[in-house]
Amino acid sequence: MEKRQELYAGKAKSVFRTDDPDKMVLVFRDDTSAFDGKKIEQLDRKGMVNNKFNAFIMTKLQEAGIPTHFEKLLSDTECLVKCLDMMPVECVVRNVAAGSLCRRLGVEEGTTLTPPTFELFLKNDELGDPMINESHVESFGWAKADDLAKAKELTYKVNHVLKELFAQGGMILVDYKLEFGLFKGEVVLGDEFSPDGCRLWDAETKEKLDKDRFRQGLGNVIESYEDIGRRIGIDFDA
Ligand code: UDP
């Protein structure tokens, strides 16, 4: 497998073509951004930590029968993935109220949500990723109704697997964002799963361990990401 030209550089990852038209290389950079790119910093070791974190989680999800684009780790900061035709939507499940839900609905942070909520956001930086609903996705042609239904089903299935995994490490999976795409007609989990795209609290102290440490200037961001990883069995030195 040969890495070829850069296809796209996002806020934290870059994507490269390979000599196989069905495969791409994801490069996890140290860049960290929040508030639609208004706060940007380089955090030492972040690319390595998120790459290994994502590889571990994607492998767990695959073992649980959730199709993902992840193929294999290539280096500390790179992995090989399948090329998906991405749906331009973000699927968010919340087990506990935090972040934009609290701002939008005036709900107190920490309120348990039973059953967990499912929300959709349009991936559009210029518009600030507005919240949308399932009928918008279908009417604007962002995805077919049955593909969206599958993405929703898989998003809940991920909750089942990961809530348990993080609970075993003494953490609460508060919420998370997933992105899906199509590979040869099948709905497949794409993008990444790392502490950048989810909220995790210590189950006892309710300390924030995820990217909210960066958003809220709480410090020790990458130390905390590594702590989350170690608690679920990731060896970052491997
Ligand atoms: N999220 C993300 N990318 C985004 C927006 C949200 O990964 O562009 C994640 C975020 O980290 C959290 C969940 O989705 O785990 C819900 O985010 P929320 O809607 O509360 O928005 P925020 O408060 O992060 O702006």
C-alpha cells in the first residue's frame, strides 16, 4: 500500500489517497479545535493518542458486529480505512444532558436522559452545524430514509457496546457524535471515535475527562485522554 496525494485536511485529521481506490490513510494531527475552529491549539502527543484510541474502539465495535471503515493501524499517527461516500450528517446520542442540549433547552447539566436522545446535525461549518431532523435528511437528499434508519440503529448499538466498556473503566458515557457513509451500498461507521467527539465523566467524581477540558480550559487535556484509554485497556506505548 502506497500513500499518495492529500485529499482533504480537516480540523484535526488529514486524509490521503492510496494506490487502492477503495482505501485511504487517515493522519491524526496534534491540532485541537473547538467552537467551530475559533479556538485552535497544538497539543503534544494528541495525534498518537487519538489514533490509538480510535483503533481500539473501532476494533471493539467491529467485534460487536458494527461495520466500520477501520482496516488497520499503519503508524503512531496513521491508520488505513475504507473510502466511504459520507452522509453529511452527525448522529448524536445522549445518555446525560450536557453541552448544546443544556444551552438549547435549559436542562440542567447531568440530568439523566431515559431513554437516551438521538439528534441529527448537518455538517456545515459556515452554518455552525445546525440541528436538523430526519425529514430534512430525506427531503434534501443527504441520505436515503432506509440508510439513515440504519445509521440510527447502529448509533444506538454503539451506545450499548460503549456505555458498558466505559462503565467497566469507572466512567459515564455522557454523549457522542458519529458519522456514517456508504461502502458498496452498506452503511458503515466512518470518521473517528475519540475523546474529541464524546463526553466522558468519572463515574464517582463526575470530573470531565474529554474534550470539554480543552473547551473549558481545564488543563491536562492529553493526560486525561490517556487516562481514559488506560482505564479501558489501551497501551499507548504498544
Ligand atoms: N460533537 C462533535 N463534533 C461536533 C459537534 C459535537 O464531536 O461538531 C460531539 C461533542 O463532543 C459531544 C456531542 O457531539 O460529545 C454533543 O455535542 P453538543 O451538541 O453538546 O455540542 P457542543 O456543546 O460540543 O457544542
